[in-house]
Amino acid sequence: MKRNYKYLLKNIGLLTLSNFGTKILLFLLLPLYTSILTVEEYGLYDFINTTITLLIPVLTFNISEAVIRFLLEKENNEKAIFRIGAKYSLLAISFLSVCSLAGYLAGLLQEKTSHLGYFIALFAGQLLYNFLISFARGMEKVFEMALAGGLNTLSTCVLNILFLVVFHWGLDGYFLATILGTFIPIIYLAAVLNVPSLARGKNKSKELEMEMRDYSSPLIFNSIGWWLNNSFDRFSITFMCGISDNGVFAAASKLPQIMNVISGIFSQAWTLSAVKEFDRKDSQYFFSDTYRMYSCIMVILCSVLISINRYVSLFLFQKDFYEAWKYVPWLLLASVFSSLSSFLGGIFSAVKDSKTIAVSTMESAGVNIVMNIVFIYFFGVAGAAAATALSYFSLWAIRIVLVKRYIILRFNLRWDLLAYGFLVIQIITGYMTKNFFPHICIMAAELCIYRNIVKKFFGKIAETDRRRI
């Protein structure tokens, strides 16, 4: 089987062109948020958004994951898949709305009515956007999906400037900008995917629905596990340290978003390639070469960001938020292992092994819970950042072992562990001194470790293209 690097790189290129610039623009607005919003307001928004991130996969049975995977099998009926996904999405929105309003009327929810309305609207917007993006991804409409992502970020940026700077609406403006910035690309996706046509008719494919549910249901635990790894620290900090500390920690997570943007772009493109290219006898070469290159990129990027963390933080974190610089390095390290774990998850998705995906994530979430409670107790907010890095390292380690059931990834584990060790040394050094020289030495060592990988990877791309000619 031919190793379709060209297909992977084309999709990465499209997603990068439409998403990276606008994501960076949104990232550069962080000083605006930290100068206008208080740490309490920023912490409240993050708390609500984090809760929504958990509820969406649970209330929808994670049906969007099944939508992507089953659309990639071209023999399946796309209209039936759309109606199944839409059914679970609308039921989830209705259920949450009824429960939230009932809880408020019963006096169980003490928050202001406006915040409850924002909560429901944010949930509905994020759910519908995720569902339509998943459908576009499964249909391999990469350009349309990428354009929607860029439209989402760009509209959110413009609305934030308008509501926060021009109208001075504070936290209300931040909520409204996020909500409207989500619904604008929803309208675009509904038009470009021709949703009215997809929605017409009745879903008679009960067998397909059950098959999709069987695939997606175990992934609920995967989503819960990812949520715990990403967000349990927020709740732990809120209840053990206070909402203000959570606001600072939430701000610290923004710098690692540079890595998350790259990881997200790659992950979206990689899932398509993993399903199309998987073959037990041949694909380990394509998978192994791609894994080695991806690991190299994430490690070097992490090292660069750690080295400039103190200086960038002076610009990003205003007033009481500046303390966030202390937590950024561990979160950057966590992003490395999160990205590599997602790569391995794409292999399990290719063989429809959703149970292994879920079990491995839940095991790492258990590590996260224990480490967060212990580390926050002894080290405060910094302990939460370190615990997150450890939990994602455990997820990567578990999946590296389990992936051998399906494919042999050829890479040098000892050299990779050495590179990760250098990152830990770099983090510790960054706390001890402001001198840039140790960072330069460590980055040079990492480049020596990976010096042959880039050359070999691009050599294979050229070789593949020559064969096709």
C-alpha cells in the first residue's frame, strides 16, 4: 500500500492556512482579557466552559465520534448518519435546558439568571458546532471544515473587541462574543452541508444507529477521562484554593494553546489518514515515520516555548495574572504527551477499538485525580500543573504498550525518553535562573537527538511522489 503522505500534508496545509492565523489572533487577545476581566470573572467563565466540555459527550453518548468514523466508510448512508447525530444532539440540548430551568425554579441553582442563560446557549452552540464539524470531517470536506474553524475564531475575536473594548460589557460581553462567535460558523456549515436536505425524511436505519451507539458509548468514558485530565485540576483548584487561583491557572493554559492548535490541526488530518491508510502488513512504516516526525516537532516546539515563557508572560498576563508564568511549563509538557496520545488514539479509531481508547484514558484520569489532590495540597496551583503533565505521560505510556496489539511502531524509545527528560530539566532550570544559556544548551541537545528524523521524513515524501509519477 502506498504511504499517502501527500494526502496527510494536504489536509494539514488546508487546516493550518485557515486556523493557525486566526487562532494566534485569538491568543494575542489574552492581554485584553486579563486587563479587563478580574481573576474571579475569568475563573467563573472558565468554570462554566469546563462544565460544558464534560456534559456534551455524556449527554450525546459521544455520537459525533461515531459520525466521523462511520462516514469514512463510504458504503454507509450519509443522510441516515446525519439524522442519527442530529437526533442525539437535539435531545441533549432539550434535556439540559429542561433540567437547568427546573433546577433554577426549584432554587437549586443559585447563579444569576443571565449566567444560566449563557450556560444553556454556550452548551447548545458548542454541541451543534462540534456535530456539524464532525460531519464535515467525516465527509472529508476539509476545506469547508477549515473555513468554519477560521470563521469561528475570527468572529469571536472581532466580537470580543467590540463588546469588551467599545461597549465595555465586561463578563457579559465575553459570554456573548463566545456564543455569537460559535453560531456564526454554525449557519455557514448548515448552508454548505445542505442541512435541510440531509434532515428530510425519517431515520429507518435502526441497525446503523445501534452500531454507532456501540462504537460511541465507550468513548463517553474516553471523553470523561480527557475532561478529567484537562479540567479536574480546575475544579480542584477552585475548591481547594479558590476561584481567583482558578482564573490565574486558566490564563496559564492559554500559552500551551499554541501547541494545542498544532496538535488539533494534525489530529483532524491524521484521523482521516489513519483510517484510509491502515494495513497491518504495511502501514507501520507510514505510521512510524509520521509518529517520529510528530514527536520531534512537539518536543522542539515545547522546548522553545519553555525558553521564552518568562518573556512572553510579561506581555500576556496583566496585573494579578502574571503569576501564571510559573504554571505554563508543566502545561506545555502535558501538551506534548496529550498530542502523542491523540496520535495513538487515531490508530485505535482506525480499527474501531473504542474500548481501549476509553480504558486507557480513564486509567490516566485516575492518576490525574490522585496526583491533583496530593500535589495541590502540598504545592498549591503549581502542583496541579505538574499533576496534569504526569497524567498525560501515563496516558502516552499506556497507549504505547497497547498499540502493539495492532501495529509495531518503529521508534527509539530510549532517545525519546531522553528528550522528555531534557524538557523536565529545562523546566526546573527555568525556575532557578533567568539566564537563557541553559535553554540554548538543552535545545541544542534535543536537536542532536532528532537530527536525522526531518531529513528522513521529507526524503520519504519525495520518494512517494516519484513513485506516483
